[in-house]
Amino acid sequence: MKIDELKKFDGKDGRPAYIAYKGNIYDITGSKMWKNGSHINRHFAGDDLTHQMSVAPHSDDVMSRYKIVDTLEPEVKTEKIDKMEGLREFYRKFHPHPVLIHFPMALFFFTCMMQVLFLIYDYSPFEHAAYFSLFTSVVFAYPATVSGIFSWWINYQSLLTKTFKIKLFMSIILLIITSGTLLIRILIPEIAFTQGTGFYVYHLLLFLSFPIITTVGYFGGKITWPG
């Protein structure tokens, strides 16, 4: 079966639902996990899911549940396909986003904790620790966000589900707010020590990073383990 023929088996309007994986075509019609030909609103019947399975939170053992009904004829390789496969292989080998994202996530939380301790005890080393932590977290946040967009592009074909939209939007907001907070602290080093409007604005922006990074982490988890 050719890929164009496979697309007809999309599981919609009573049609059978087929997917391809590693050259085999599986009949997933009637599966509770593939209602109306859709799996977690991210994967769709009628497609070759070989590369999507490589980043799935489960192994390919799940394919043993389904009957093989045909084989998929290989597509003629193009330069674009070869390039995408090369990028996916790079991602599978080095996992740039998981490697990079954990540093800013942890450091943003640490920044808030140090700033709270400073406000409680009025001990300047806590504020200095918060500043250097904020600086490092913002620096790491940019490559972490870029690698996340890279992952979204090559692994999910820039699919804009609700989960991806929220994570992308909150990631951009996080970069804007934390970069602005860091810039304020650099330009006005005494901002955390002097009571006034600037003091409250600075702390409001700084502590906003806590719920935002929590939201980003939560929806990142929903991508990996959609539940």
C-alpha cells in the first residue's frame, strides 16, 4: 500500500483506521485509544507514525495489540526527507531539549527561594544568590526554548494542539518577564533594597516566574505523558 492510499483509512465517518509503523500497516479500527482516528488529539490514522513512535512515552510493544493488514511501500527519498531524518536522528541521540530545560527550571525556583529568604532575614547574600541564579537561569532559558521549538518542529511537525499552544505562549512570556526582571536588577542594583514602587514591581515580576515555569513544566509533562 502506498502512503496516499493509507491516508484514506483515517477512521472518520465510519472508515477503517490504519497506521503505518516500520513498514507495516496496522488496523487500529475500534481501538479505544484511537476514537475517530485520533490518538490524544496528536496522532492521526492514515499516517506513517514511525518517527513519532521514537519519541513516544511507551515502547513499540503496543503495536503487538493490532493486526498487520499490509505493508507500506517505501517513498522515494528526497533531500528534504533525508534532512528531516538526519535531524530526528540527531535529536534521538543527543536529546537537546531535555538536557537544557532542567537547568533554568530548577534555577528559577531557586531564585524565588533565595529572594524569599532575603525578604525574611534581610541578609544581602541571599539577594546576591538570587541575582546570580536569575542571571544563569535566563541565559539557559534561551537555548532551552529554542531546543524546545526545534523538538516541536521535527518530532511533532509543528502541530498546534491546545497543549503546545499553552506551552509555547507561556515560554515566550517567561522569557520576556525574566529578561525584563534581570535587566531591571542590572540597571538598578539597589532595587531590592530600597522600598518604593520599583521594589514592588521588581518582586512582582521576579515571583511571577514561579507560576509561569510551573505551567511550562506541567504542559511539557502532558506532551510526554498525555494521560
